[in-house]
Amino acid sequence: MVDARVRRASHLLDPADERVVAFWAERRLCTLTTVDGAGRPHVVPVGATLDAEARLVRVIASRGSLKVRRIVAGGPDGAPVAICQVDGRRWTTVEGSASVASFAAEVAEAERRYALRYREPRPNPERVVVLIRVERLLGNL
């Protein structure tokens, strides 16, 4: 019988792995999970982009959304999150610490990357970007 820790370790991936980069270039929705102070998860569908070189996932969002409010409530060190995408047996989950940026350059870069993967985002004057630092990437590709 294989130890569960060994099985988990076999799912560890490098964000720069060409299979990961290719999977994250496909047009797929993701789910973003945030957690409130009582430990309750909140899972929402999002469009996300992976910057493998910077070890960063970007999600565009509205400033007043619950996901953004929960991340901001995490304080200056960010909030723990998970973001996952699935296609049949293929899947990846990024675990990391998220923060929110509203600087025009950061938002523009997130919009540019979103447009490459999905489509041009609609105008939104309340737009911010959720920045997720990749601490661990799991998957089966």
C-alpha cells in the first residue's frame, strides 16, 4: 500500500513545467476558494491567468466582491486561497497567499493577460486584481 504522503508528493508540479503552462493557456474557468474568519469556505468561478516566471496567478475582480473583501481582511500578509481548474482527469490546484492590487499598471497587466486567455474584459471602473503568490502547485496532467 502506498503511503498517502508519497501519493500527494507525486502530484506536486513546477509552475514552469511546460504541461502546466500549456494547461493554463487553454480557455478554462477556474474556481477560487477563500476562507472567512470562522473557517467557512467561499468558492466562486473566475477567469485566471498563470505567470509561471513570476510564480503568480492573477484574477480580475470588482473591488466590492466578497472574494476581494475576504482577501483584504487577511491583512498585509495576504489571505490563504486555493485556485483550481479541471478538465476531466486533468487538474491543477494552486495554493498560495493572495493580496489585492488596484494600481493602474497592475490592473492593466491582469486585463491584458485575461484578454489573451479568454476575451477582452468589459470595462469596470471598480476593477482590482487579485494576486496569488504560488506557494504550492498540485495537479495531474
